[in-house]
Amino acid sequence: MVQILHPITTLLCGLLAAAGTSVSAETEYRLPITVLPSHYTIRLVPYFEDRNFTFDGEVEITVNATTDASDITLHYDDMYIIGSPTVVSLAGFQELEVVNTTYDNVTDFFKMELSETLRRGQEYLIRIKYVGILIDGEVGFYRTSYNTSSNEKRWMAVTQFEATHARKAFPCFDEPALKARFQVNIARTQDYHSISNMPRESTSEPE
Ligand SMILES: *[C@@H]1O[C@H](CO)[C@@H](O)[C@H](O)[C@H]1NC(C)=O
Ligand SMILES: *[C@@H]1O[C@H](CO)[C@@H](O)[C@H](O)[C@H]1NC(C)=O
Ligand SMILES: *[C@@H]1O[C@H](CO)[C@@H](O)[C@H](O)[C@H]1NC(C)=O
Ligand SMILES: *[C@@H]1O[C@H](CO)[C@@H](O)[C@H](O)[C@H]1NC(C)=O
Ligand SMILES: *[C@@H]1O[C@H](CO)[C@@H](O)[C@H](O)[C@H]1NC(C)=O
């Protein structure tokens, strides 16, 4: 196995996502807002043929509660959540137990119910681990390839997040008003390159 490097890129951008387009009278596609995200730390480990075009993901989202509520709802699509998400209060660093989660595959809502009430104006850190699929399509975090001049096939993992596909790459508050800062960590072997719309912050050896 070749060494894995982690180039780190800080992105300052919003999720350029629009709300669902086909809104029926009964279905609410807008997130029920109990917290606002301010920062995402995302770790992505893509695999190609050797692991069936999957990727390991982990997202940490810093949020600020807008109301005293005991649930948080965000988006994900086409991924498998590993274990239970965690929610930690950044004032005091105590963990709020996630007592139940529910998923709606029409709205892509992932609702986490907490054992305790969030306090308005306080910050929390949400951590979710998951496995995603580098689909053979052109949305989310997907796979594509090209042939070299010597006809050698080379794989790429690419993102396309507009309009509602960021949620296929990492769980997130995938609405245009909910902008935040992003730090994206990509693992790759030394024979691969990583390219972003922001400069690379650092590169390190695997932990
Ligand atoms: C890839 O998928 C095939 C077919 O489902 C399966 O047999 C194989 O074990 C998978 N390989 C890995 C590394 O998961
Ligand atoms: C979780 O929530 C769902 C939907 O409200 C409910 O059907 C289920 O019983 C709950 N599970 C637990 C362990 O509370
Ligand atoms: C959504 O979930 C329902 C109930 O589990 C299932 O019948 C349906 O096929 C799912 N739809 C999609 C698009 O996955
Ligand atoms: C949360 O947001 C409120 C309203 O913008 C702000 O007053 C408060 O300082 C924020 N809390 C933290 C811990 O940043
Ligand atoms: C690469 O070459 C293979 C075999 O010659 C061909 O089937 C495939 O379409 C080519 N792919 C691209 C992206 O040009």
C-alpha cells in the first residue's frame, strides 16, 4: 500500500443548493431550522476499483442553536451512516446523547433526536461518519476516468454539488442560505493529485 497524504484545503463558500423543485402541498422540503452551521471539517477517503468505488467520509459541523430544541435535522443522500452521530456542547464539552435518528428518503432529511435540549446561542459540534459511493454519474462525489496517450486508464473522483448534490458527498445543511466555511481533507496515494478551487493549506502523512 502506498503512503497516503492529506492535502488540506480551506474553502469559503456556501452550498449552492436550491430547494426541492417539485413541492407538493403535503411535503415540506425546507429544513426545520434549530441550528445554523458556521464551519465544516470534512474528511474524504476515496477508493477506486480496489474497493468498489466507495469512499469513507467524516464530517464535523460547528453549529449555533437558534432556539431551545431537542432535535437537529440536516440532509444526506445515497450514503450509509456508520454508528451513531455525536453532538457535543462546545460550552463545557459535554456530549448530548443522540437517542433516535430518522431518515426520510423523499426529503433527504436526517433527524437526530437528543436526550437534552439545545440552548439558544450556544455552539455544538456534530460528528457523523459514513460510507458513500463514487457513483458512475455526474452528481455528488462521483467517479470518472480518462485514457493516457499510452492508453492507460486513470481514475478521478470529482464533485458536482449544484443544485442539491452536496448532500451526496457529506451530510450537510444543503440550502443556499446556510453558508459556512469548509475545510476539506482528501486522502490520496502519492501517485494521485488533488485539485480544488482554493489553495492547498497543508499536506501530511497518515495518522
Ligand atoms: C466488490 O463488489 C463485489 C460484487 O458485489 C464483491 O464480490 C466484492 O467483495 C467487493 N469488493 C470489496 C473490496 O468490497
Ligand atoms: C425513533 O423514531 C421513530 C419515528 O418517530 C419511532 O417510530 C421509533 O419508535 C423511535 N425509536 C426509538 C428507539 O425511540
Ligand atoms: C423510500 O423508502 C420507502 C420505504 O422504506 C421505500 O418503499 C421506497 O422505495 C424508498 N424510495 C426510494 C427512492 O429509495
Ligand atoms: C450564536 O449566534 C448568536 C446570534 O447570532 C450570537 O449572539 C452568539 O454569540 C453565537 N454563539 C456563539 C457561541 O458563537
Ligand atoms: C479508454 O479506452 C477504452 C479502451 O480502448 C475505451 O473503451 C474507453 O472508451 C476509453 N475511455 C475514454 C474516456 O476515452
